[in-house]
Amino acid sequence: MVTCVGSVAAAVGVGEGKGTWKCESVAQLGVELGGMLNDNDKRFVLVFDGVDRQREGGHMLLPGLGRLSEIIPSLTTVFVVTSPQAGFLRCAAAPHVHFPAYTKQEVVSILGRDVPTEKVGRATDEETAELWTRFVGYVHDALGRAAARTLPAVRDACLALWPRLVAPIVAGTHGPREFSKLFVAVRVWVQDDAVLDPGIVAAAGAAPAAPPPSAATVTDLAALLPTTARLLLLAAYLASHNATRHDLTLFSTHHHGRRRRRGGALAVPGTPGRRGGAGRSKHRKIARKLLGAHAFVLERMMAIYAAVRSEWTESFRGEEEDGGADVGMAMATLASLRLLVRVGGGSGSQGTAGGGGDPMDRAGKWRVNVAWEVVRGLGRSMGVEVEEWLVE
């Protein structure tokens, strides 16, 4: 309040030789302002910016400041609040101006004007501007309603993520118009909670992007999990993301002599070399591996495991024949690490994740709890390309 009195006195031009002003209450503030403004014929507007962030003053501060205009006719009080409460508008005829949040089009229009000036590989200025505009919209969709609700927050997030996005372009692995691949590569950084702190996430200068945090997780899983547990985890991922109707074509050798991959069940008869055909779901635009994992029956996962273990781990075949593969122990390990989550029981359980019954009941339902990046790295550690076994 002392600052308020001093600012008004300086604006009106009174009390220049008085020195320090004293104001200890809202009542004294009204007296001081009345003495300076009552003799003034002009309208004086007093603006309190960020008044809802005051640390002191109590619950009577805002009502007292709001009634100053009733005591001083020539004074108009304006409050600027960062997050208005519903109680502010409950009184009748409350004069106010509402500033709604920026829409996506407005955010892209405003931030799209400030394209980073650093040269991005061999990309032209037009390609860089187009990539930046689409990237701003991508960040707004990902963080606009949660972590970055203000325009400066969205701008800081974009500037922090920009070096990570253009690192593949600088390295020459992707082109500036491969938006989907670039956005998938930067997704792991968007999911990081510390992305809004540029001091933690932002790259130093033009240094290439560091490996994503998931790489350490993949290495740890590949090094710590035994062979049987890794096979069961890959089989569980296939059971969660492949439809049941494709299992016979993917994992059976009865008709083909070898297992067909990458949507063999969807080939159209009479059109060799063409995959997909009329059997492919035309309305599906998102890959199944990018969707959420579906629940599967334990018996189906065990059938997939039995079908692929001899092909995926030929070097461990002798160990498995000696009885070294303990499926029950591997299932217990995956369940304790929450890599596999039980979502339903069979005939001997209560039908819930925490129900009783035998955890190895073949009728029990489970769901895999690992991301696609982890599964892909885990499969490559065993020489398996999991993408070849997914039907999109």
C-alpha cells in the first residue's frame, strides 16, 4: 500500500518533498488517496496488476480496494487477476473484461512468426518455417491443456524441444518434411515432466540430441531379465496388440511350412505381391502398436510363447530342453515388476486384479504394461524385429 500511495503521488505531482509515505491499513490508504484526488477534476485510473497473488492483506484487502471508487468519485479501480474465481462475478452488474485463453490457431499464428534463426542441416528457410509451425501445433496439442497453459510456457517448451526435433535432420537420418518420424522421435521428450525447465532439457548449442531415457530402461531389461521372461514379455505384447484372428496365420506352420509375418492373413487371393487388399480395415488410420494395450487370456500368450520360442532362441534350445526355463518363475518376475498386470481372473478367481485364485490359471486375463520403444529394444537385443510380427 505504501508503494501504491507513492505511485499515485508521483503521477499526480503532490508531496514531492515529503519523502517516505506511511500507510498501514486500507482505511488510511483511502484517506491518503482522497486527499490527493478529491481536488483533481480529471479521472484517475488505479490498476492493480496480479492482485490475486498478494501474500499479505487478508480477506478484506480486495473488498476494501474495490470500494475506494465509492469514497473517491474521481477514482476508478481496475483489478488484473491471473486466475479469476467464480465468486468475483457473483455480485450483480460486476464490470469486468474477460480474457479467454489463446486457441490453437492463435498460438500457432503468434509463435509461428518467431522461427529459430539457427540453420537446420540442409533444410531451406521455407522448410524450417513450415516445420516450426507444425511443431508449435504439436506441442500445443500435447501440453496446452496440462503443463503449458500460457503462451510463454508453450514458447519455452517449443524452444526446449526444438534442438531435439531437428537433431535427426542435422545428422542426415531424416528429412525436414518427414513430420511423422520426427514427431515420434521427439515424443519421449514431450512426455518428460522436466521439459518445461530449459536448464534441464534444452540442448547446449548445436550438440546432437542425447539418447532418450528409455534407452537405459531397454538396456536394463535386456541385461536383467532372463531369456524366458523376455520371451514371455514379447509374447504378451503380441497378444495385446494383435487381433486373435491373425494368430493362426502368424504363428502356425501347418499350411505354409514357415510363419508368415507382416499381415500375411490380410493378403488378397489372386493378387500376389500385394498386401493389405480388401481385407485390411480401411478406416483404421492409427497403427495398433500406438494404441493402448488390450487384455488377453493367459492361454493365448502361452500358445504364442510356445510357437515362437524355438525360432527366436535357437541358441537356448538345449537349455530349455534340460528344464532350465521356469515359466512360473518368469511370470512371477514380470508380475512383480508390473510389466504384466492381471486385469481379470478365470474360473478360480474373483474376477478382479487383486482377487484370489491361481495366478497361472489359463483363463485369467492380463495386460502388458510396457511401451513400444521398450519392446522394440528388447526384441532387438535377442535379434528379433517385433514389427515383423505385428499386423497393422
